[in-house]
Amino acid sequence: MCQILNGPCGVVQGALPKILKHTPPKFFRAINKKLGHNAQLVFERLRKVPGLKPIMPRGSMYILVGINCEKLVDFKDDADFTESLFTEMSVRCLPGKAFRAPGFFRIVLCASEEKLIEACNRISEFCSQHCVCH
């Protein structure tokens, strides 16, 4: 038997109303500011990488990045790309097809700025090693 969960467990769901009610608004503003900053940072860095096309998120904690398979020809699909990225550069991203977005990969924006910069640097290096740019 297999079960796929797409949300918090029942205990967390039951606690959420109280948690949300007693969390100060400044907490949410700070989180939104951090996510917005991180989204802009990752977008600006990856849009300069040949073979990639990031999509600036609007209210999300993730960014989707398109993979141009005409330039990054070593990969058969987004799952192959993300697996190779992890194997070669130790950067874990999720393939877009897991979210009905084949040809993309997803980066979580909740990490620290330093970790996101390092991840972007490694992604850029990875793509430069695999890019057939004319």
C-alpha cells in the first residue's frame, strides 16, 4: 500500500488555527520579505546562465527554472538534469515533472542567502560544463 500526503498531518492541521491567531503579523512580513529577496536573488543570478530560464515567482517559496534542452544537450529530461546536478555538484533540486511542469526544475527559496548564492554558483558552473552554446 502507498499513500501520498500533500499537506501537514492532522495534529499540525489541528494546531494551525491557534498558531496563526497568536503569531504576530511582523513575523509574516519578515518571512515574505525574505522570500521576495531570495526569489529576486536567484532569478537575477540564473537568468544570466545559458540554457536556463527562471520564472520570477509571485507569492511562492519556490522558483521554477526552465531547461533549454537545445543548449543543455546532455540530459534527456528535467529528472535527468536534476539527478546529474545532485551527483556532480551536490545541489538538490526537484524536477518540474513532479509538479506537472516538465522541462523545468524547482528551487526552494527558504534557505539562507549564502546557501542560495552557493547553489546558484554551482548550478551556473554545472550548466557551463554541459552547455553547447553557439
